[in-house]
Amino acid sequence: MGLREGTEILQRLARVGRNRNIMAANPWRDTPLRFQNTKAGRDHAEEAAKSAASSFLDFIASKFNITITAGIGLLAVNWATPILYEKVYTQKIIERLENGVLPPPAPPAPLSRDALRQEMHSLMQPERPTRFFSLILGPPGSGKTTLIRAVSREMKGGVGYIEATPCTEDFGRDLGEAFSFKLEKHVNLFNIVTQTVVGRKTLDMPAGTGRLSSLRRSCEALHEAATEYRKAFGKPFVLVVDSVDRLEGNKEVLEAFVQYATDWAQDGTISCVFVANKWDTAIKIMGNHPTQSRAGPPLLVAELTKKEGLQLLSYLGLGPEFASRGVDYVGTSLLLLERFAGLVHATSDSYGSRGRGRGSGDNEKVLSIVKAKLLELAALEFESIGAVGGDDKNKENQPIVEALKAVLAATGQGVSLSMAELIKIIPNAEMRRKLLSSAILKYDGNTRSVGFASKLAEEAAIQLLGEGIKRNK
């Protein structure tokens, strides 16, 4: 064996020994290459951990800086807010003093039927452009809706009529539907259908827009159409809103619509005519100086006189005896007179008299049947105001029941219940309005007293509430 060969053998033995030592030190029996890779992984993990820790510390520092900045901002806002509020408040006070603080408008004197009709014609067909909206007021059954519809039909054009029905849920949608507007989603310039298609609904409003949103869209569409109408004809479009009292249940919608009416009156594009039952509604509509400045003189529809009631029943085909007995029993409410005439005709058909009267015996039979049916209708009116239907379930309406009993007792003694006594029984003003706006009671402004609106209402009260009440009659 030469020197060279011996040297190579010794080198191989040395390498084998080193490998055995490495494997003995590594419990996982890794090879030298895997051992080196594992060490490199540990080094890499340590570097990654150091980097993550550094990033976390930077993140905490940035958030700390943001918190300090936000705190300084909040302190600045808290310091500046009272100053800005004081400035805005002062400006509002100056504007209020500039406009003035007016007392509630006084109710107007009622007009005769002929004068009222002429005034309605003037409102709906103005000879020159007007910058006001108007109010027509009258108690239920006074005939204002019948008259306003008749006058609206007599107009040659430029008048739109819409009624807020008892089941109105979305007035804005009803308004758009009445004029057959096509309200499309994400469209600012609305497609306006100028010819109303009878029996066809062209309104296509996306669901979930909300009552104020649908009102805004319909009012904007109507305003655009009315602007073009005024350019073409030189006068504003007239919008009649009947039974506006029914919008009081949604205060936001009523206030928003009145604001639209005020703006329309100011720019002369649309002249609104509000038709309502109660003077309280007029006060709500004309509740501030800017609105009052755009409101024309209200028209007050008086109740029918006894003579007018007799003329109406005669016009509806009743003979003198039925007409006289009808006015005496139901009063001069147009609605009740029409119902009375319809019931008399329907009942007297079986006697062959057709409402003209045939004999006193037959007439009494007809009137007895008609009175019974009217009392059933009156009971529904008592139920609608909470006067009947169970005191346990309607304890909040107990003052109404007590007031009706007090009126019944006073009437039985031949006297009237004063308004002061009614206020003492029903302190809540809204509850008093609810009672007085029904067809049951009537307020006499001359004597400031309250009584039953008709013999029908009195008889219904006796049947429903009269137990235990002393009466001289």
C-alpha cells in the first residue's frame, strides 16, 4: 500500500466519524443537510418574529397617534359647538322677529250656497295668476264635498281633484296614481303621462321607498308638469285635496305637503285648495307666518238651513210629509238627508208609494222602519268615537261617555251643556275635537253650548247610554 492510498483511507474514516457524531447529537436522526436546513428555518422564524413585533409596535403607535388626534378634534368640536349654536339660534330669532308672531287666524263667516259656488269657481278658474293656496272648511255633512266635486266637473281643464280616503296609507303614491305619473327608479326627470287612462294604473314605484319619499317624487313630478302647463297657458294648475283632515294621522306627510303647497304658491306653478272639516286643521296648515302669507282667505261652508234641507229632500223625490219629518229627525246634514231619502225610497217601494206618501198608516210604518235602520247607523258612529263597545276595553274613552251622558241629562232637563262644562269633563283637547267633529254633537257658537246634532243622535244616545239618567221629557 502506498502513501497516497493510505491517506485516502484515513480521510474516509475521519468523515465517517464526523457523520456519526452529528447523528448522535440529532435525536431525529436528521442527515447533515436536513440539520442545516432546520437551523436555517429557525433563523428565518426568529427574523420573522422580530419583524412582526416591530410591525405590531408601529401599529400600536399609529393608533395612539390617531386617538390623540381624535381627542383633540372632539375637544375642538365641544368648544366650537356652543358658539355655532348661539349664532344659528340668534339668526333664527332675528328671522322670527322679522316675520312676526301672529295669533291663530280667526274663522271666517259662512257663505251662502250661491256665494260659495261663485268663490269656488274663482278659486278653480282664476282670471289672473295667483300666488296663494286656499282652504274650504265646513262641518261633516254640510255638502262641501258635493259642491266642490260639482264645481270641479264644470271646469274646462287645469284642475286636479284628489281625496284623502280613510284607508289612505301612502298619500304620495295616491297622488302620483291620480295623475297617472310613471315614477321610475333612479330617474330625476320623470316621464309624465298627460292623459289619464281610466281604469289603468301606470304608477310603477319601487317598494320600500317610504311615504315621504313617494310624496317627494310625486310632488316633483307634478311640479315639473305644472311648470310646463303655466308656460303654455299662463296660469297655475289648481290641485284640490279633499278631506285633508285624514292626513293628520301622519304629521310628517302633512307638514311636508303643506311646505310643497307653500313653495308652489310662491313660484306660481300650482295653487292648492285644501278641503277640511275642522278649523283646527286650518290652523295646523297655516301654523306659521310664511305659510299664512301664502294662504288666501278661507271659505267656510255653512250647514244647510231647514229650507235648503226641505228643498233637497224634495229634489230627491220625497213628498212634503216625508221631507218635513226627515229634516225634523236627522237635521240638516247633507249626508244624513241623502241616506234618509234613500231608505224611504227603498222601504216605501213595498207600499207602492215611492216616497211620495200614500196614507198616514203606511207613512208611519215606513218611517218606523227607516228610523230603526238609521239608529243602527248611528250606533256605528257612537262606536267609532269609543262611546260604546265595552268600557273595560276603552277606559281611555270614558270621558267621552261621561260627556254624552251629561249632554243627555241636560237635554232631558230642557237645558244645554255649556262648553266650560264639557271642557271640565273632557280636559283633553284632542278628545273634545274627536267628539265634536262627529255627527253626534253640535257646538252653538252663539250660546257657547253643546247639544245633540239631531233627534236621531239623541235617540241613539238614549238607547245606548240612557240607563239611569233622569229626564223630564
